[in-house]
Amino acid sequence: MKLWYPYSQMARQQHRYPVTKANGVNLYLEDGKKVIDGVSSWWATIHGYNHPALNETLVKQADQFSHVMLGGLDHQPAHQLAEKLVQITPEGLNHVFFSDSGSVGVEVALKMAIQYWVNHGNTQKSKFLSLRNAYHGDTFKAMEVGDDSDFQIPFGHVLHKGFFMKTPSGGFAATLDDVKQDLIRLEQLLQENHEELAAFIVEPLVQCAGGFKMYSPAYLTGARALCDKYSVLLIYDEVATGFGRTGKLFAADHAQAIPDIIVLGKALTAGYLGHAATLTTTKIFNSFLGTGYNKAFMHGPTFMGNPLACAVALKSIEIIEQENYLDKIANIEAALKQQLPEIKHDGIQDIRVLGAIGVIEVSDSKLLEGFTEFAVQQGVWLRPFGKYLYTMPPYIISQQELERIIQVMDSWFRQV
Ligand SMILES: *Cc1c(COP(=O)(O)O)cnc(C)c1O
């Protein structure tokens, strides 16, 4: 086999589904089957596939220029997208650094956090605090702040882990007492380690790849205050939660707690091209100003600010704004909240919904073995991992199509 697949044991034959065409929420498979994509191709294709306005935007930009380096050269699509991102993200995130993937966007955030302190003459504050079950990408520093032990086993001896705190308890609607207990723990950690800590990095409200664990906006508000108190920067990795997934445009919008740095990716370019954006406050940005290169941020991915990626991202945001996507997402959330809990099985441990994320957690991952084949037979593309069967559909999905996804989940649990 010449092609090496992601997260795969290549010695094992695994059935894969070649796609020959895609349109709207539908994938067309080589064997003639049509399946509804219930996971938006790793949570990115929020407008579905083959979207006429996005296609047209790409062709128009390609006719002008597909790519120029951002070193020494400059172009409107990068400026326009930077301006738009500053406008739609929480107040105060005023400066945008582009890169080519979510993992690199996270690396950029972590480097900025460390160098912010170095630029203030402090080389002690060089470690990170993160949450248990966190996933921030597959590059080295992203792995260090992540907590997926299965994926990290071969690298355990080279990863320099920082500090971890347990995932906040109680879910999205946690009681004030739950939140208070977690914040007491957070304060202890910050109090003991703040002299070494550059930043606290979290996936705000939903830890997606780490098992869709959800927590309260009040935790973020409390964490913001504590990070200020102990001079630790706060980073939101919104690579998965950004662009409406949690029911608001950004998970940060649920809480009165603006981070120092935010990372966007995945749905940024609506699944058309790999790109990411790391946004910071003027406080951070200004710390990099000086006369020589010693304070500058010496980082520059070849494809940063790629004009095709910027153009398609801008068009995607325009569609989100003009076509009331937050209403569409609210409808998806309402349907998931109403229908998912009707699915019953002794092996189901928890069912949780936030925005356009619906999750069924089972007690034993064996219960989900064979699910993908079953779902494809029934016209739906879903790919559970571990103990989690989930849907994160494209926002353009119709009520009927969404019901089809839920029905397939339901019929699985009726026969397993
Ligand atoms: C997917 C993901 C990343 C990594 O993004 P890539 O584009 O795959 O490098 C980082 N953080 C979170 C929260 C993610 O979901």
C-alpha cells in the first residue's frame, strides 16, 4: 500500500469507502451508495460540499492568483480576512497570524505565549497548564499540552509535559458548586506553579477529540479572573468549537471571558483548504515590537495567508452572516436535544448535546464495533471513536436528513 492513512495500523486491512462525488450533505460512494455526512469531514464542511458560492469564489481567486508568499509581498484577501476575523471574534483580539493547519495554529499560540514573557525579560514562565482529555493537535508541543495517552505512547520519553488539571465536572449546565470546586483546584495549581506558567490552554466548553466532554461557561469566566490574578495567559483552542459549533459563533461568546490568544481552524475555510488563524490582543502583539529582530515573532509557514484559503474563508463567513446560520444551528440543537435522549440501551452512559454537537457515550467501546458499516448500509456516514457515537453535521442539513442520522443511531441500539 503506497498511501499511508491517518491513525491506522497499516498491517490491518480496513474497509474504506472511496468517494467519487459530493454535493450538499451527501457523499456519493464508488459502489453507487449515497450517504449523509453526519460528521462534516472532521467537523470542517459546515456548508456541505460543492457549494456554488464557495466554488465560484475559489475559481475567481485562482484566476487572479492562487498563491503568493506573505514574506515581502502583500495581498487583499489576507487583509480582508484578518479584518473580518477581528470583527467577529470577541472584543480585543485585534491581530491575526495565519498558518496552514490547526496544529500549527496551536504551536503559534504556544510560541507567542512563551515569547511574550521572554520579551518581558522573564524566561521562567515557559510551561503550560492544560486540561485532562485535551486534544490540541499532533505536532510535538501540541502533544505536550494534550492528553491522549494512547496516541502518545511512542513519544512518552521525548515529551516534556507541563501541568494538567482535571476536566471541569458537571457538564455544560454544571451547578455553581461544581464550578466553585473546580476553580478552587485551578487556583491551587496556579498559586503553586504560576512562576513557571506561560499560559493555560483549553478547548473552551467542549473537548471534542478527547471525548466530547462539556463544561460550564462559568468555569471560563472564573479561569479568566484567576489567570489575571496569577499573571498567566489564557489561550482558547477553538479549532473545533469555532464558527458556530457550540450554538454561538465562538464558544468564547457563551462566557464573559475573553482569552489573550484564540486559535481557529477546521471550519475556518469550510473544508475547502487547510488553514488556521491565531488571534491575539494588542497587549500581546505590542510586546513583540522593538527595533531589531530579537523581540519579533520569527515564524512564517510557507502557505500562511494563502489567497485561496483567505478568499474561501471570507465567503464562508459572509454566508454564515447572511443566511442566519445561528438559527440553523439552534434548530439542529433543538432536534438533537429532543430526539437523541429517546434512544435507549442499557449500555448508554450519557447523552449530551450542545449546539450542532450530539454525543452518545456508551460504557464499552465494543458496543459500537461495526457501527460505521451498519450506518453506511442505511445511508449515513458516521464514524464513532472509542466510547463515543457522535454527530457534528453540516449546518445546512435539513430536519429530515438530521432525523435520518438519529434514526440510524436509534436502530443500531435496537439491535445491538
Ligand atoms: C483538529 C484539532 C486540532 C488540530 O488541527 P489540524 O488542522 O488537524 O492540525 C487542534 N485543536 C483542536 C481542538 C482540534 O479539534
